[in-house]
Amino acid sequence: MRLALSELAERFGLELVGDDHAIDGVATLLRASGNEVAFLANPAYRSQLADTQAGAVVVAEADRGAVPGRCLVSRNPYADFARIAALFEARPTLRSGVHPSAVVDPQATIDPTAEIGPHCSIGPGTRVGAGVRLGPGCIIGEDCELGAGSELVARVVLVRRVRLGRRCLIHPGAVLGADGFGLAFDQGTWLKVPQLGGVRLGDDCEVGANTTIDRGALDDTELEDDVRLDNQIQVGHNVRIGAHTAIAGCTAIAGSTTIGQYCLIAGGVGIAGHLEIGDRVRINAMSLVSRSLSGPGEYASGTPIQDVRSWRKNAARFRQLDRLARAMKNESKDSD
Amino acid sequence: MRLALSELAERFGLELVGDDHAIDGVATLLRASGNEVAFLANPAYRSQLADTQAGAVVVAEADRGAVPGRCLVSRNPYADFARIAALFEARPTLRSGVHPSAVVDPQATIDPTAEIGPHCSIGPGTRVGAGVRLGPGCIIGEDCELGAGSELVARVVLVRRVRLGRRCLIHPGAVLGADGFGLAFDQGTWLKVPQLGGVRLGDDCEVGANTTIDRGALDDTELEDDVRLDNQIQVGHNVRIGAHTAIAGCTAIAGSTTIGQYCLIAGGVGIAGHLEIGDRVRINAMSLVSRSLSGPGEYASGTPIQDVRSWRKNAARFRQLDRLARAMKNESKDSD
Amino acid sequence: MRLALSELAERFGLELVGDDHAIDGVATLLRASGNEVAFLANPAYRSQLADTQAGAVVVAEADRGAVPGRCLVSRNPYADFARIAALFEARPTLRSGVHPSAVVDPQATIDPTAEIGPHCSIGPGTRVGAGVRLGPGCIIGEDCELGAGSELVARVVLVRRVRLGRRCLIHPGAVLGADGFGLAFDQGTWLKVPQLGGVRLGDDCEVGANTTIDRGALDDTELEDDVRLDNQIQVGHNVRIGAHTAIAGCTAIAGSTTIGQYCLIAGGVGIAGHLEIGDRVRINAMSLVSRSLSGPGEYASGTPIQDVRSWRKNAARFRQLDRLARAMKNESKDSD
């Protein structure tokens, strides 16, 4: 496929600087050839502009002067680059129908336009909507619902009572609807608390590889529209996550916590249970959130990385911190 | 199904306060209808008592006065609610037999009452006990043993030499018996140290979704009875975990560490290798455990969550902590 | 199988101290019988030498005097023990051919010596090399390449455009080639940035259970030769990891970060995106790496584990740290 820069400019409302030119793909500033479009969004890569061989670069107004060749000026270069890249993306075409190796319960309802891949199994009472794509090895239990246009890339498990909105994208290894971690201690042993709720995702949610979202204990665990979860995230039972919130890999959210809309939560964060995180809260990587946080706001915990010798000395002092602070206050009194 | 409150009271040794009434399910205080039972265990939700529409509430003696309607007074409301909820839980009935799409080695032994779901595969020398349920896509390698009544919900892998006791429950995506991370560095490259041990679980263990438990290097990795693991936990080779210990999601335990009985380990904790953790140790979320801990006791590490501006200033000071402490001591000497 | 100690000594260049003896296996110092070989590499276990019943112990020169019976003196006891253990390891024999339950695209190329296990599926354009072993339930998408002698133990997913070198070993549940977490925020919603790159592994790489390695956004995500990844590691898009680097479980590396050669990264570490980590860098467990680190060097962050009462006091002071430090400086000025 070849597209003229002028077509792209028109289609996405960009300003083309330089002569028109045909392109056939996208690439990074460092590797783009003269037939490819690159972009600049992260200022850390601005120095790569000077030497780029790209046929055109999508840039913000402020950077247009720094591009040696053609550019497409955009109010949001990363988003417009994404739109251009999508034109060149080879998406697998939907092969409607059920693969002969799949096992579908007679009480499941599969839209005829849906694709059910090899070695999938689908339980009773489950409804699979129009244009849904299940890659190989997906396991869908009882009473699930998959909204139109959703895609389960491969080997996704929806255990039971999981409802996906439209156009959800679930990556391999994700497990939605496993039992929450509910245990009551009684007479010296653990008693399992039945987990009876489900999981509900809105439209346009994305769930990363090997991420787990537990079913609710009584009510449902719930993600609103356009929630974006990276890989290896753990979402406990009865968590609620507001629309347009994005969470990076390996973050864990304990049960019954509510997270607002438009939050940005970095990777490796731990959020305790039964908390309220407001709208537009940002949380830095590997923070431990042990209290509710109001939004908008940006939060962090932890200590900075250091060479290990310095760290050992400082960490040892951390153990004396209260004592030091008290000593200092006495000091201060003495000198008064 | 409908049950009289008086039946529940008798069955579980509870005191019914108010008139008898038929119920048909369980729910939260906020959502329960007049035919459902709710409960109060976490004091944070006590304020919801006043407005609940529940047909009855399971409460501790101390809270009976705060319930506007009927209640069931219990010495352990969460445990008794769990028992009541279990009566209303729709458990899949066991469909004994091997699904035609499953692949079972002729040298495996499957109890005729066991259920082997679609697309399972079972290796030679493996024995599957009475009433065991393997959901879809489970892979059991060689020389494994699954005790009576155990359930592998779906897509569980037991790689090799994994023995489960009775009534174990393993959630989707869990991998037991993969090689431990054993490497010897020699002449500039890594040499794999053969991992020859197995994994042994006692009775009544639960293993969460996408949790991994590595096989031992030489001896077995071992979980005693009633050990409860949440999702995405990593258990290294030759770890031993004592009976009745419960561990929350995303915690990682490095090789050859021993954890005692009745421990409560929160989520996101990291425990280094070759340590001894005593009985009845509690460890707070996201702590790093780099030395052995005696029990009983409660332990923590890390720093509290703060707004990012405050955090930045304090974190910068952490890097100077040893210097500050030394300066202070000199100060102190000077003023003596 | 029985082997004489003198044979082992000759084969691996070890010095046999004591009389020759036949052995038939390997075990730990504590459990070895008179027909088994044990080893001492970690000094923490030196006290076990005195009582060992092992037929022989592989030890360093410095420990030879402490062994009561026979020993094999080695310059690298752990590595030589690994070599001896490998002789006694029962490796599954390769059963060349495609299992009848596997689904192989007609446009895939499978070497006749390769083994494709039950319920595998292989997409178009994929090439599987000589002697490759795919255990049950592996899913290989389009345009992948598996180098000679590689093994995918079971239920591994290579989503698309994943190339493995020779002799790679991938453990169950690993997902290579899922989409990176690329999102552009535009007009109040997230726009997915197409992920078009692949994943490339060199020779002799090992990838642990449930580890995820995302495909690059434009270029490939890349692991050089002999990179060793433990379980539940997350490798973001466009990360590059240098040869001979080993990373322990649950570590996460955000997008576009480069890690050098011969690094040792402990478990639970978080490494932010777009950083450069030099060669021979060591990073301690659960550190947060938020800036580039030059090598060689050893780094750490975090605070030490304490009993929770002490920790609470010290953690509260951390929040005042900048204030305390300022007060102290004023103090200091006052007393000047």
C-alpha cells in the first residue's frame, strides 16, 4: 500500500510542510527510509531529527523548524502517528465460523460472524456477539457475554459470569473471573468464602497479557469504558475502575478499592483494599498506596536508587530516623 | 432454593433475632433485598447497617443492637456468612469421564469418577484421584498425583512430579513444577543447573490464577495443608510454606526460604532466598524481606505515599541521611 | 545408571580425594545417601558438611579439609555439580512429528525432526527448526521462527513475528510478542498505537513461567544470546537486554530501556522506560530504577524490614525528612 502525504494531511487535518510524496510504511526516526513516516513525541528523541532519513516526520508545531525534510504538523503527533500507523497495520482478517477442534456447549449462542479459533471451549449460557474474534485456546465458561467486535487474541480464560463490552481487546494469558481471595479464619483453619459475583468491562477496554481480574464476592468487579490495563496486573474482587484510566504493568489492586476516571497509574504499584482513589490521580511507579487519595493529584512513595554502599548507610539510618528526630528536637530545646 | 432463617440458625449455631423468614440468596448490605442475607464483618461498613434492606444480617454480638431488622448473631460473622453463602452457590456438577478431545497417556491412571475436560493432556505415570475435576485445557505432565476431590479450574499446568493433596483448588493459568531458576556462571556463560525435584501440596491448598510454584532443584518445593495463595504469586524452588499460611497477590518468595505456619503475608511482598520466617509472622504489603524474621511478629518496610512534591524533597534527603545523621552527632558533641 | 567417581573426575577435570566409588544420583548434603553426590557452593551450608552421608561432595579447594569422606575438588563447584547432575537427568526423548490434535497452517514449515505436541496451533509463515520440541498447548502465530533445538515446555504463546535462536527454553505460560502498551491520549479517550514490531531472542535464552515479552512498537524487542529470565518478568516493548544478563522473578522493565551485558538483576525490581543500564550492573531486589545506571556497579533502593511499630515511627519521620534536614541546617547556623 502506498499513500500520498497530502492524503494523510487531509484525512487527519495535518499541515504538510514540503512537497507531496508517496509513503508505504511507518518507522522510528532512526530507521525510517525515505518512503516511511516517523514521528517525534518524546522530547528525549529530538536530537534524532537532524539525521533522520524519514520521508516525513509527524511533529508538533514547536518542532517543525527542527525537521530537515518534510513534516506533517499535528496538534497531537503521537495520536496522529497512531492513526497513520493503523493504516499500514496488517490485521488478521476475521474468519467467521467455529473451528472444528473447538468445543461449544449447545446452550451457548455464537453470532455467525464471529470467529472461534482452534481448541477453544465455550460454556453454556454464553453469548458471543457479532464480529468477535477468539484466537486459539480461549476458554469461556458459563454465562459470559462478549460484546460485538471484541477480540481475545489467544488463550484467554473468562471463567464464569464475565461480560465484555464492545471492541474489547484481551491479550494472551489473561484470566478474568477467577475466584477472589476470600477467606474466613475459623477454628484454626481457613474457610473459603464463596465468590458469587462476576466481572464487567465496558466498551473499548484493553487487558494485557497474563493480567488477572477476579470475580466479585457478591457484586461484580467492574471496569468502565476505555480502561487500559497493561500486562501482569492483578485486580482484586469488587474493585471498580473508572473510565479512561490507564494502568501500567505489574500493578496490583486489592479487593473493594475504587479508582476514579482518567487516572494514570504507573507500573509495579500496590494499592491496598477498601480505598477510594479520586479522578485524575497519577501514581508513580512502585508506590505503595495504603490510604485513599483525592484527585486530581500526583503521588509517590519509596526511596531513590543509589549505589549500594551509599544506600546501605542511608537505609541503616532510616531505622534510626525516629530516634534521630527526637534527639534533634531535644537538641533544639537545649539550645533554646 | 429457599431456606428459613431458623434452619440456618440451627445448622450453624447462630441466634436468630426477630421473626422467622424465608431467604433465597446472599448479598451485600447495600444491595440485599428482603429475601437475602447480608453480613457485617469489616467495621468500615458498619454505617451501612442502618439502611440495609436485607432479610437478615449476620453480625457479631456487639453489633446486634445496630441492626434495624432481623439478625443472626454469630461468634464469627464472616465465617458463618461464608457457610450460608456456600448453600446458595451453584457449583458445577462433576461430569465423570474423559472428554473425547482430551489426550491421556496410556500409562496414566484416571479414577472413573474424575472429570477430564476438553483439550486436557495427561502424561505417563500420572494418577488422578476420585472426584477430581480438570476444567478445559489443563496440562498434566509425567509422574503427577492429584488427590481426591481436587479441582483444576481451567488451563492449569502441572509440569512434572507435582503431587496435590485432597481437595486442592487451582485457578486458571497457574503453573506448578516448572524449572527453578538455577544457573551456574562458568567461563563467561550461564550453565543450567538441572532441576530434579518436584512440588508437593498438602490437603485443602488453594493456588490463585497465574501463580507459579517451581519444582525443587533436588528436594521438593512444599506447601503444607491449608496453604492459601492468591493470584500471580511466585514461589521459588525448594521453598517450604507451613500449614494455614495465607499469602496475597503478587508476592514473590525466592528459593530455599522456609515460611512458618499461620503466617499472613500481604500483597506485593518480596522475600529473599535462604531465609527462615517463623510461625505467625505478618508482613505488610510490598515489604522487602532481606533477613530472617522470628514469629510471632508483624513487619514492614517502605515509605508512606505522599503528594509527589513532598515526596521528591524527602526522597532527596534520604540520599543524604547518613551524612545528616553524622553531622547531627558532631553538632551534638560540639554543644556538649 | 551408575558412574565411577574417577570417571567424573576425569570427565570434568576434578581432583578425586578418597577411594573410587560408584554413584547413581545427586542430592543435597542433608539427604544424600552413600551412592549420591552432593555439593557445597553457598557457604551458609558449610556446617552441613560434617554430617553428610554423601558418597562424595563437590567442593572448592578451600573446603576440602572440611569434608569427612570423599570429595571432588573443583574450581567452580556449583557448575561442576550442574554438569554431574545433568548426567542423571531424565530428559523427555523427542518424539518427532505432529500430534494429530495439533492444528498446523499449511503455510507453516515444520522440520521433520521437530515434535509438535497435543493441542498446539501454528500459524502461516512460521518456521520450526530441527529438533524443536513444542509441549502440549503451545500457540505459535504468524511469521515466527524457532531455532534448532529450542524447547517450549507447554502452553507457551508466541503471538506474531517472534524469532527464537537456537536452544532457547521457554517455560509454561510465557507470552512473547503480545502488543506493547502503546496509547495516545486524544480528545478525552485513548487511541491504540499499533504495535508493529516483533521479538527477537538470541541463542541459549531461557524464559520463565508466565513471563511476558511484548513485541516492539516499530523495531523489535530484543534479547541477545544467553539471557536468562526467571518467572513472571515483564519486558516492555523495544527493550533490549544484553548477552549473559540474568534477571530474577517478578522484575518489570518498561518500554525502550536498554540493559547491558552480564547484568544481574534481582527479583521484584522495577525499571522505568527509556533508560540505559550499563554492562555488569547489579541491582538489588525490589529496587526502583528511575534513572540510567552506569556499569559496572551495584545499586539498591528501599528501606530495611523492621518490626511494624518501629517502622511506623520511622516512616512517619520520612514524611518530615526535608523539614528536619532544613531545621538542622538552621540549627547548625545558629550554633555557628
